[in-house]
Amino acid sequence: MIEANLLDYCNRLTDAVGMQAMDRRAIEELGLPGLLLMENAARAVADWLGQRYPNSRRICVCCGSGNNGGDGYAAARLLANRGYSVSVVCLQEPNTPDAQQNFRLWQNFGSTLTFPEPAAAQAMEEADVVLDAIFGVGLQRPVVGLYADWIAAINASPAEVIGVDLPSGILADDSQILGTATRCESTVTFQVPKIGLWQHPGREQAGEIHVVDVCIPPHWPTGEKSTYLLTENFFRQALPKRPITAHKGTFGHLLVLGGQAGMVGAVQLASQAALQVGTGLVTAAVPGVLRDRLLGVPEVMTWSASQTKDVWQVSTLSELRPQLPRYNVLVVGCGIGISEEIPALLEGILLEVRELPVMIDADGLNALDPNWLREREIPAVLTPHPGELSRLIDKPVPEFQQQRVATVRHWAQMWGVVLLLKGALTVIGTPDGQVFINPTGNQGMATAGSGDVLSGMIGGLLAQGLNPLEATLVGCWWHGSAGDWQAKRSGEVGLTAGRLIEGISPVWQQVAS
């Protein structure tokens, strides 16, 4: 769990059901007419557009038949009243009462063109700005036929395209493209950002995201499924405290267990990353014959069994068992390999440390049955990439990759773990159903060893006393920000895991000091 006050430093996200519930509550409990909420939304769009494009005079507003179209008709009226040259394009007249009212009001200010008539195409072609108000959060079906043609025409226009609440064609709940979608330079979203704006491909379609107030109380719940976006303020508040009287034992002792022939570097990277986030003591455990490979990292202590093979064996457990009480956190899996003895070794270790937080990554995940963790109530963090999660849940990657938020929420609850699904806009789920999205990071971090660095960072934060969720959230945001710092300094190409580690301390200096 995460302290309630720390959640105040995250940005809340919502889905279609949550946003519709907030609208309905504002109407029923506050007595705000739906028409007033629509007017508030339209005014916020018009105000933002006027500030962003003060010299753009030709505006084309594309209005669908639902309430998103109603927002568009109202915005068109307000913009026309402010002296803009406004054209409105629709495919059919509105079918909701509030949208119908704004359609009637618009007719006092201008005419409406019908797609695909030539005049409508010309209006989109000649506009400086196109407002996309075709589909909003209510869209649940694929966009086909003339609507798909209409979106294609908008995308072909040389105008700047601005999404009203969402780019049309994007699922609000989890960012699927429903057939086709508009490509926006910016999206002006109402009250609370939608989850679909913060997962790919919706994130790419949305452009810059701007949140505007439509006069719904900001403390209202955003729905039954709590979803949050991590922020710099959250990171600053959640960092472990470092008292002036501290000594190395204050900041924990982490054991990083992994490595096999050719993969000792994974353990080195995780160990170095753990030290960089402030861990007091780090011990790296590798198969005995590989111990000398760790001598290049003098700050890291080492442990190894007397075995002569260069892979982990179950027999090692008898030597490892008396060592485990020295540590308060275990990271297991980095470079550990997939030998046939790994599953039994992992199970034996977890039985020994069942009350300690455990971070499991890489091949440790390939040897794991997560249901086993739930049955034994082991406080665990799992950090799979999509391929590893595919094996764990027995589903092909394409089947869940467009539903990352829902997938992570479900399996984190099923397994009773903190589950981090790697990838652009990493998703973290909790046993109680909360989901967090991390906005930091870049494509340069798609490199060997980046995941080992993340494992060490999360493990090191666990060692310093953060709970599994806090350590995962802080570590994930910090990891991505270190990559962003390094990319700004020397570019994304060639951003190795070693250089990623170099970015850890500068981020702390910039944000926390």
C-alpha cells in the first residue's frame, strides 16, 4: 500500500465509466445542468485555443453526433463570437439533448457543412486549426465507413489538429485504436486525463496533453478502478529519509543473487545501481567459480558457494541458508539462467526468506509460478517485460499489449504482488487493484542490462525501508528519469546500462536536493 498523502502528489487518471460517473454526479448532486458542463468544456477549449494560437484565425470544428460533438458546437459558437472565422463540419445531426441544443445555438452564428461534400473537405484543407470533436470517451466500437474517411481527411489536412477530450478513435480505458484515429498536435482533456492518453498508441496520437477544468470538484473519486500517473513531486516526497545520524546499516543490506557463465554483468549492474540509490550494503551472490568476475566492483561484497559449476545448483541452498539472515531484501533472477535446477532453488530460497521483501526479475520469472507467492503471502515485486508476462499468464503478447492497464490490474490482484510491466509508459499494479503509470524514460533505454539496473534500484530502495509498492514506484520513475537525463546529455543512441547508472545521482541532485 501507499500512504494516502503520497497519492495526492500523483495525477489521477480515469476511464470512460469513471468520467461519465463524475458528469452524472455533478448533474444529480450539484444540480449543474449537462448543458452548463458542456458550456464549461467548450469555454475551456476556446480559451486554450486562443492562448495557444493567437494568430490563427481560420478554425474548422468537426462535430460528431454525441456529446463530444456538442462540445464542438459550443466551442465553435464561442470562437465565432470572439472574431474567428469558424466553419463547422458534421456527418449527421446530434442525437443527444444537450448536443442538439448547442447545434441549434450554433445555427445563429454560422452554417454547418456535411462531410464528404466538397465544401467540407475544402474547409478542413484551408483551416489553420481543426478541432476534432467527433468521438469522446463514449466510443466503444470500431470507426468504419464515412467516419473513418472523415478521420483520414482530417489527418491529411495541413492544419494543426486539436483533440477535444480525446483523439477520435482512441479507447479512453486503455488506448486501443478502434479502427482508425486522429493524429493530434495537442489534446485538451476535461477535468481528469483519460488512461488512453497515457498508454501507447493513444499517447502518440494525442500530442501534447492539456487538462482543463469544467467545474467538477477535484477531490471526487475518478471511478472504482483507481489509476494514477507518477510525477516528480511524488518522487520528491516518497524518497527514503536520510537522517544525519545514519550509518551504513541504517540504509539496509541487499543481496543480489544471480549470474551464470556469460551473465555475471547482470549482477554487477544491479549491485552498482543499488549503491547509487543509497543502499548501505550490497552483497552479490554468484556461482562459486564466477566469484572473481566481481572483483572490479570494490564497493560490492561477494558471496559464493563452494560449487564448481558455473550455474546455480540446488545443493547451494544448504550453504546459502545460514547467510540469509544477514540481509533485509533479496533481488533474484538477474542473469541467473534457465538451468533445470533454478525452479527448485528459487522455491527453496523463497521459503527461507518468506517474511522479507523479494524482487524477482529476468530468468527468476521464468522459473516462477506466481500463484505460489500468493499462497505463501510473500511480499514480492515482479518486473516482467511483455515476453516474460506472456509466459506467466499463458497469453500471446499482442492479446494483452493493447490492454496493459487492465492486464496488470488483474494479475497483480490475482497473485497478490506488486507487478511492473516494462515498456514505454511502464504500468505498475498492486494487490488491491490500484494502477500507476510512469511517464519517464525513452527508447534509448531499450538496451541490454537496463532491466538489471531497475532491479537493483528497486531492491536498494526496499533495503532502505520503503514498502514494495513505494520502492517500485520511486525506482521506476527514477530509472526512467536517469535515462532521460543521460539522453539529454549525450543522446539516446548508445545509452548503455552503465551510462544509465551514471544518471541516477544527477536526478537525485536535481529533484531531491
